[in-house]
Amino acid sequence: MPQAIAHRGYKAKHPENTMGAFRGAVKAKAHAMETDTHLTKDDVVVLSHDATLKRCFGKDEKIIDCTWEYISHQRTLAAPHEPMPRLQDLLEFLASPGLENVWLLLDIKLDNDANKIMRLIAETIQAVPPNPLKPWNQRIVLGCWAVKFLPLCAEYLPTFPITHIGFSIPYARKFLSVPNVSFNMLQKTLILPFFGARFIRDVKAKGRPLFIWTVNEEDMMRWGISKELDGVITDDPKRFLEVCDEWEHGTRGIKISWGQWMMIAWINLMVLVFGTIFWWKYSSTGKGKPTRKTAVSIQEEGEQ
């Protein structure tokens, strides 16, 4: 069965990317959590999907223009009105006894200076003592959108596994030649009968883990199960685990409506346009050849 990966924590029940959402994900028995990283003006790694405070906190400022002191006093618009956590806060929570098998996928946002955010993520990880039963390089996956991050991962966190986060299959194929890189792809691009099916086959042939985002409809959850993928990123990990249990007990019907197919077609049209722009903008590694010194399989280690 695919692992349940809580998208920005238990987003369906809590304000996203808050400690409440992360605690909720653990309580829901998610195997892992996905979260997003940004930098403050004074070089603190914080957890936010957006580059600004507008949507979640009701402020117009960009995170990069704010100090941690300012951000720490803001509260989410959604109840119960929680603060934005630092990466340090989440790691300290995950280092707690009994949580050693919960792993973390870091979505490293492109808004930030690549070298700076990788260096500061590494410094943050190194500053937080891990759970004595499992080191951080067996619990943290570095999520990279662009190939330019690969040499930086090798420089700052050489023993940590990497996953490519993406929506463009042609761009994702650039990572197939890089050893030990897994894939975290937009589900709607993989559903296409030819291109998606071929990519899934090629990734599996390489023995690479394959995850999909963001999956909230039950039929789409069942699709991920049917393809024997390694993980499903969802706002509702509790419901996904229930769907997995139902699948094991024989409830395996998958009904994709015409409306859903129309949405899939529209999204893939947008991916074609924006994927071309993304390829043009991020085709270079930035420094050196995209290589991977070493990587640890989070899933294999978690099963030991």
C-alpha cells in the first residue's frame, strides 16, 4: 500500500503548515509529512507554502522581507489561529520519543536563493539532535523542483535522499539519469494513458520511489493504490488510510467522471505551457554536473 503523506500536515482539519497540523497528522497515523520552506529576512527557515503572509495570515508582506520576531507574532486567519513554525520547531517535535518512524518531505521553494536556503536548512538540521533511534538522513527527504539544487544537496547534505517535485514529465526525465533520486509528481499528469503510464513504468524500472500530489478525491486515491505507488500526498491522511483499508477488503472500484477527465485534460494543457517555460528557466544545474553522492531510502530504512 502507498504510504500516507500529510500535505502541509493534516490540512483538512487544521490550519496548514502549523504545529497543530503536524501533530494532527501524527495522531491520524500518517507515515510522513510534507511541508514547505522559506527564509525570513534574518535567515530563519520557516514553514509556509506561500512566499507572502497574505493568504494564511492576512498580511501583505513577503516572508523574505520580515524578521522572525515579526513573523512569530502573527497568527493564522483560520482557527485556532496558530503561529507559523520554524523548521527547527518541527524537527524538535519529530525528535520526540515514539515518532522515529515518521519521516519528512521538505518542499524547498524556488522563491529563495538556492545556495542560501540549502545552507540554512543544513545548519538547522545539524543544530537539532535527532531521535537516538534514527538519524535525520533516514527521516528527511529533500524535495527539489529544479536540477540546480542537486549539486547543492550534495554539498550541504550529501547523505540525504532527494525527490524531484514536479508537474512536467519531460523535465522530470532529467532526474532519471541521476542515481537515487525519487519522484513526487502532480497526479493529473500521470493519469494520461500513454505519457503518464510510460513514465510510471520507467520510474519503476529504475527502482525509484514514486509519490503523487495532491490527492483528495477517493477515486483518485484508489487510482494511486491501483498503480502500486509508494506514497500519496493528501490533505486528509486519515481518510486515505481508510480508503487503503477498504481496498484491502475488496472495495476497488475507480470511477473517473467526464468532468474529472475534462479537468485532467485542462491541467495537462496548462502543464504543457508552463512546463515549457519551466524547462527554459530551470534547465541548468547552476554549478557542476547533476550528481548524487549517496542517498538513503527512507522507506527501506523505515521498514527495518
